[in-house]
Amino acid sequence: MRTILTVVSGLTLSNLFMTFAWYGHLKNMKTQHWWIAALVSWGIALFEYIVQVPTNRFGHQELTVGQLKIMQEVITLSVFIPFSIMYLKEPFKMNYLWAGLCMVGAVYFMFKT
């Protein structure tokens, strides 16, 4: 259980960095050239990899690659939805709920023994 909590924490932190790297510039750098936004995004993404790579290595001691991947996808959706609503001011869509329910099914099948 400790491994899963550590992996979820690490992947959540790394995903926060990656979400800002991928989408933060849409709010903060609208007037900048795209290549400036790309350089800033790469700088932010570096921190994502600094957290994500050791987290996956640690997690792979007890979890399969498929389990790590599905955890990452669920965390991505869990981070992206609040980010898009609260930070980017996008409206909530019911499709987020349906996508989340599909992810619950994917988690079930990936962790089913």
C-alpha cells in the first residue's frame, strides 16, 4: 500500500508540472511567440521528468507497466479537469464525468488479479 501511495503522490506532482507545461501558456503567454511558450514549457516539463522518472522506477518494483500507465491516465484526468475549470476558466462538461467513469473501469481491469 505504501508503494501505491508514494506512486500516486509522485505522479500527481509530476502531472501538475506537465499540465502547466502543456496548457498554462494558453492563459499566461497568449501574446508571446509560440517558440517562447515552447521553451518555457520545456523548462517546466523538466521538473515533471525529475519527479516522474524516479516515481515510475520506484513503482515498477511492485506494479506492472500497465498499472503504472493507467494510474498516470487517471491522475492526468483528475488534475486536468480542475485545472481547466479553475485555472483556464473552461466550463464543466458532463463528458468529464463519463470519461472518469470509463477510467474507473480501466483501473478495475488493469488491477484485477
